[in-house]
Amino acid sequence: MNKSRTVGSKWVKTKVLLQNKELRKFVPETRIYNQSNLFQMLNKYKMVYVKPINGSFGQGVIRVKKNHKYTFQSGKTARSFETFQGLFTALNKAKLKKSYLVQQGIHLLTYQKRIFDTRIMVQKTPHKKWEATGYIGRVAHPRKIVTNFHNSGKPLPLEVLLGSYINGQKKKEYIHRLRNLGYRIAKHYHKSYPGFKEIGVDIGIDKTLKPWVLEVNTAPDPFIFNQLKDKKMFFKVLRYARENGRFIRVKRK
Ligand SMILES: Nc1ncnc2c1ncn2[C@@H]1O[C@H](COP(=O)(O)OP(=O)(O)O)[C@@H](O)[C@H]1O
Ligand SMILES: [Mg+2]
């Protein structure tokens, strides 16, 4: 049992998810970043994300690919290498001076050729129940590999972004399933961390429409929902965040 209200480490948070048999299948394979894990993961998946264990806003996140060459991209610049050794040396210089993870890369859906993912907000209600109060899509800058709002990503209604893949009742049901996944994750986290009152789940969707949990945020930003024209969701998220004491000590993510 742990009473803390936030957890920073993406490694710890991934291990918590993996404890649950039902949730495990939504977690991309994740390992500690080192030379042999990177080598193996690149051979297995051809595309991986390398990201700081303690990070936010997409800072220091790098996408690495293995095709006929090795390529990595952070920010807007991509670089290519003939050999794995060349890649690894340059990557170590380009990454932040922090511990990293290497994660199976998900081929995210796109909107106007830009990748997008989703953020599901799950909060304790005034009746002390969990509820998936917010959901939103985040489109990456055309030349970036992260979707974060604080990294030039653009928040848009999820209905709009999914519109070129599914529509009507199917789309409604799909969004319901995503929210339910967020809800199940919150319930599961609560067992290990009873102090949690809110989580924000970053869910990537691949080309088969399978959802993948990219990250669980334990101090999720309520204000992203203020980016939607329709303020209904934002007002509820904000009201619950206040009731959950989120603005007493401001630490956002
Ligand atoms: N395994 C992955 N596959 C595809 N995209 C990813 C993956 N991991 C991260 N991303 C992209 O990078 C963004 C930032 O990564 P995330 O793990 O959420 O870290 P941060 O704490 O910086 O938000 C995600 O929102 C997503 O757009
Ligand atoms: Mg994130």
C-alpha cells in the first residue's frame, strides 16, 4: 500500500499495469534503455520509442526506426546511420542525461497526415466513485513524433479525429470502450495507490484500431479540455479536480 498521490516513474507505472492480466494486453512491450535492449527491440518491432523514465510534455522523447538504415527523430530533425553502433553512439549524445525506457512503437492513426493519440481523464467523483470524465484527441505537429499539447500538439474532439476511420454508432461505442479502459486502469491503480484521485491515460490507437496504453499520468492537466469549443466536459473535469484538491499544491502534467 502506498499513500502517495503521484508517481513520476514511467517504469514503476508500467509495472503496475503489467500486474493486471486484463490490462497487460494493452501495454506495449517496455524495457529499460540500454544497448542490448535497444538492439533486440529494434529487431523485433522495427520502430520503437525511447523516452525518459521521468519526463513530461514529450520532452526528450525519441522515435527510432530500423529499415534499410537506422533512423532516429527527436523534435523536428531526423538522422540516419548505416550501423547500429553509429546510431547508438549518436542517440546517447542526443538523449537527455537521464535514465530512459525503450518501448514498442505503435503506428498511430493519423489526421491530415499527422499522428494523433487520445487522453482519457478519470477522476473520483464527489460520490467517491471513479468516472471517465474527459476524453480528447491530440494531433502532433506535422513534423513531430509526439502529440503533447505542450509540444506544439493540437487538441481536437476525438469524434473528429476518428471520423475518417469509424462513424455513427460504431464510433460512439468505440469511444465508450476507450473510456471504459481508462476506468479499469483507474480502479486497478487505486489498489496499489489508494491516494490517487485522478489519472490521465495516454492511449495510442494502431491501424487495426487496437488501443495501446502509452502512459498513465498521475497529475493530469485538466486545462487541456478547455481547448474544446464545447465547455461541458471542461467544466465537469475542473469541478471534480477542485473537489479532489488539485489546486492546493499545483503540480501539473
Ligand atoms: N510507444 C509509443 N508508440 C507511439 N507513440 C508513442 C509511444 N510512446 C510515446 N509516444 C508519443 O509520444 C508522446 C509522449 O510520450 P509519453 O510516454 O506520453 O511521455 P510524456 O510524459 O512526455 O507525455 C505520446 O503522447 C505519443 O504521442
Ligand atoms: Mg504523455
